[in-house]
Amino acid sequence: MNAFELQSIADDPEAPPPLSAPTNAPRLSLPFQYRLPTATAGAFFTGMFLGLTHGSQTAGLRFRAENSHRLPKSSTGWYLYHKSKNYHMMLGGVKEGLKMGTKVGFWVGGFFTVEEAIDRARGGRKDFLSTVVAGLSVAGGFSAWNQFPLITAARTAKVGLISGLAFGLIQDILSLAKGRRLFYVDFLLGTNRRAKHRIE
């Protein structure tokens, strides 16, 4: 902070704190055109790993159940049995991994897209409010897509609210740590300064 900024604050108690980073700086220090594919790719590979693990286990159990009445009786038969079982596990894991990865990547990409759209609709304000609305929007879309009953949809909305709030506040904390200004922080600081100025 230079001498001119200090003098400006001294002259005007209601002045907002000086900027050490632009207010319209991108979230997570990544422009949207980079943030969206990065988040989507990370979500896809995470979903693919989870789907691969779950799908291979499920395929293995299914293979055992389907062949429980015709178990091999020789070493060669057991070799072919396990070889066929491993093939089914690998195939089932890849299918489920791609399916789960696509789903997770799609919804995470939708979340970041809605968040960015709300930021722009609010005139470029980037804070947790946009993230909360994005979380609720994606939760609502997910419930509608899967035709959840009302109780399940309410639980999904609660998860979206909590997740959006937590992720939004984390982004706000990182923004403040980098010296960026937030609308509600400026509002609170401005209110406190005006009250203090009136008391004095």
C-alpha cells in the first residue's frame, strides 16, 4: 500500500479498502475457458476410477453367481474359469468407469457453467452466493433427471446447498488471501466504518 492509498483512506473513512488484485479476477486464479475443462477432466477421471472399481467388483460377483452351478473340476478348467472371470471384470469395470466418468464430468461441468453464468448475470460479482445457487440448480437438475421422489429430491437439494456453500466460502477465503475484494465484505466494512464515523 503506497502513501497515496493511505492518505485516501484517512481522508474518506467510508472508502473501501484498496485493491491489491483486480475485483474481476477469475475464480481459483483460472479463467473460465481453462477452469471448465480442468474441472470436467478431473471429475471425469475421478468418476472413471470409482466406476472402474465398482464395476469390476460387480462384474466379478455376477460372473460367480452365473457360473456357481457349473464350477470346473480340473486345474485347466479353473485356469480358464479365472481367465474368463478376469476378462468379464475388466470389461465390466471399463464400461462402468466410462459411464460413471461421463456422468460425473457432465454434472461438474454443469455446475461450473451455471456458477459462471450467475457471476456474469450479477455484473461480475464472484462470491459464495453464485456458488450456492449453482449447487442448488445442479441438485435440482439431477433430481429431475433421475425422477427422484420429493423426499430424495429434498435431501439432494440439501447436499447441493451445503456443498455449494462450502466450496463458495473456500473460494472466497482464497480470494481474500490474495487481496481481492468481495461485495459482502466491502458492504460490512463500509457499514462498520460509517457507524464508527457517526460515533466519532
